[in-house]
Amino acid sequence: MTLNVLMLSTLFPDISRPNFGVFVERQARELASRPDVNVTVIAPVGLPPWPLSLAGRYAPLRALPAKERWRELTVYRPTFPIIPKFGGRTNVSTMTRAILPLVKRLHAEKPFDVIDASFFFPDGPVAQRLSKALGIPYSVKARGADIHHWGTQKSTRKLVRYAAEGAAGLLAVSDAMRRSMARMGIDADKIRVHYTGVDLDTFEIADRAAAKAALGFSGPVVLCVGALIPRKGQDLLVRALPALPDMTLLLAGQGAYRRTLENLAQDLGVERRIGFLGSVPHHKLPRIFAAADVMALPSESEGLANAWVESLACGTPIVITDVGGARELLDRPEAGRIVDRTPEAIAEGIRATLDDPPDQQAVRAAALRFTWAANGNTLLAHLQGIVAASA
């Protein structure tokens, strides 16, 4: 019997944002590749009301097709109105109203069996409303900020809780995330740990010296992969640089925090040892990982960062803070170090790793269990179980 899945995701790549939600897309493709599974993706696009929507930064989003084939997937991109910086709670109702006619039409043509919401907010509460309208069960996945931020904000935490209560099943990107959800009062028995995957053929070991030479680097290189936002802690890495005088720091990511980091680097006199790489296309990340001796990401919160797993798959050890699934991932000393969230501790962890570099194959071994096949198997079993229980 064919399983017909409606995947709802506000985190999904498009031609203007190829790195946006790339792991959700890869998960969708893995599920859709299975026999007797149909996946339809609805990736709503938020736009402010006219005339704000005419601003130049929204032009790429306005130009997106309402429906397209995206890497073997049928993807619908309905638009819904948002209030920039102040939307929050209102996004749930505006998104639901905008996409419900489309969802009802698709359901009438070929009934969906289950809704898979890829993020807890606003996707989860919207999935709850769609579920009620269609009379089918839904699942929601918790990834990190959706619980740590939206699940704690006064204006949205009740919506997150209600979505969890109404779901037939829940997913968490790590066991640590599962425990965080349980502390919020979410039923832990409904939560299944669903680890991310990594393409082990793309993210693989390469010669580090050759990779450095190809990119024009010499000496120790530390890489940080993540959006340039305060929560990721790039400022702590900049502050650690004076204690690492021979090191080059590469920051792969973009965000409004860049100006603050540039000013901080100038104040500390380390601006010549920092490379701002911007948003690196996902398929080009392996060569950056290959050139790095260490990948450091001193986040304030995480679920289980994909950059952690990708770095290990490339044989590059990581220095990270004790957040999310860090201890689940670092199951062997070669994989990296967990450090306190201070510049001094971060510098010490990086220096210790540089002074005693682990074997690249031993580092990679820590990532071998994070395959997309395992990810797809878990998701398929989860959704099939939900449908069977609701029959």
C-alpha cells in the first residue's frame, strides 16, 4: 500500500536560497526514494503586505514559481503574509489561511495519509490545523531553535505545546532535544529520536596539505560553519584568537552579526587572520572542511548541528560546547572536545587539538552511523506507525 505524505516545511531551499533547509530537502528526497512512498512538499513563503513586499530583498522570493520540480520532488510554494520582525504568533493563522485551499484541493485529488511537519514553529501548529481540516494524523520534528526559542516565548509557547499534544507522534533531532521537550511538559513517550544524515560519499577525507594549498592557506586553520548570529558564538572564537597567534579563522556563513564580528576583530588586532567566506554552497563545503585542522562551533544552543557531523565525516575534529546532542555525537576522544563557553576554554581546546591531531579515519568513524539511509528508515517507520495506529 502506498504511503502518501504531505511534508510541510518553512525550511526548504529554493533557487534564491540554495542552502536554506538543505537537510530537510535531503531528508524529503530520501523518504521519496523509497518504494510505495509519495511525498508532496509544501514550502510556504512569507512575504510582507504590499508595498513592503516590493522591497528589493523580497524580489527573489516574489519570483519563485508556485509549483516546481525540485530534485525529483514536487514542491508547492504558496505565499502568506507576514509582519517583518513582529509576526510570530500571527504567522500560524495567516499561513493556514493561505495554504488550506491548496491542501484541500490536493487532498481531494489524491488523499494524504499523514502530515510531516519539518519544524516545530510555525509548521507544527499549522500542521495541527491542517490535520483537523483533512481528518488525518500529523507528526512534528524538533530541531533546535524551534523548541529553545519558540517553545519558550510567551507569545508562542502555548502554540508549540498544543501542537505537541495534538500530534500522533513527534521527532527530535537528538536525545538531548527529547529531554528538553519533556522538561517543557511534552509527553516523552510520543517522541522518537531521529538523527540527521550525512552524505558520506561527498563529505569524505581529503589530503589536508593539498586542500590548504588549493585555497591558499598555510599554518593551522580553524573553521566555523554556521549562520553569523549571536547564538552561534563566533564572537568567542574571535576573542580566542589572541591566544592562538599562529592560527587562521574561517567563518562560513552569513548574517547581520558580521559587522559586529568585523569590529571586534579590529579592536583585538586580529582582523588579518579572519576570513569571512559568506554563505558557502553546500556542495563546496567538503573542500573547506578538508583544509581545516579543527571545526569549532561554540553555540549557546543546538539540537544536533549538521556541521558537526559533516566535519567529522571529513576527518576534521570538532571543538564544541556542551549543548544539544554534543555528548551523543562525541562518543570517542578522537572526534573532538567539549569545552566551556569562554574564549579561554575554547582557545585551550583548539590548541590541544592542534598539538595532538587525531587520525583522520578515527575522526570519520564517529560519523559513520549518521547515514541518510538510517534517517530514511527511521522516518518511514515512524510515519507508517502513525498511519497504522490511526486506521
